[in-house]
Amino acid sequence: MAGKKQPIELVVANGKKHLTKAEIEQRKSTEVKANSDKIKPPSQLTKEEKKQFKKISKELIDIGIMGNPDCNSLATYIKAYSRYVKVALKLDSLDPQEDFEEYNKLSIIEDRHIKQCRSFASDMGLTISSRCRLVIPKPSTDEKKNKFSKFAK
């Protein structure tokens, strides 16, 4: 079964494929790179959510994995997280033995929001494992020392 398609730079950096230079150039020319010049928080977010949107989007832009089309996905993640926090606070204030019905309903809702957050976080590169799949490692700037250079004198 085939895995998810990865950027060619990541494939080359991992060294898993034996591609010719022509194949690499052909894949580079067909890859779509989204612009990140018009990223702004959608209007449906609250003031606090917009702050969180700006913070997370800046970090994702800095590592090169967010583009203009990703704004709504990030906004949906932030909304789900915000709802999760609200439900979690309500749950903390309830006593499960006194108000079992309400506690049970809120627990189910909390679980749904957690699942949504995990799903969106994975899609957006907000988890360590998803970032490792998306971010291309930078080549080392250190030049390798030739072990025979000491004999060339």
C-alpha cells in the first residue's frame, strides 16, 4: 500500500528513493507550493482565538509548512480547541457522583473535541510526528573533512 506523497526534497533528504536527476527535476516542477502572503485570521474567530491563530500561523510559516489555503483548517483547529477548553472547565466544576447525567454528556462532548483537535493538529503539522513528516531537514553547513588530506602535504 502506498504512503502519503511527500515533497521531493524530503524524499531526497531521507535517501529512500533512487531517482535520477531528471526525475527529481520533473517532480520539483510539478509540485505545488502555496503562497503564504495573505494569511489572516478568519472573522468567525473571537479576539483570543485570533491571537492564537496569529501565534500558531507565524510559527508554521517560519518552518515553511503553512500557506494561504490552510487558514480555514487552522481556524477549525483553534475553534475545536477553544470548545474543548470550555467543556473541560465545566467538567472540572461538576461532581460526577452528584450530577452523573450532565457529567457523562460533557465527557462525550469533550472526547469529540479532543479527537477533532488531534486530527487537525496532525493535518496541520502541530504534532512532533506530523512535523517530522512535513519539514525538510536542512543540510549541514559543516564541510566534511577528508581523512586523507593530512597526507596531501
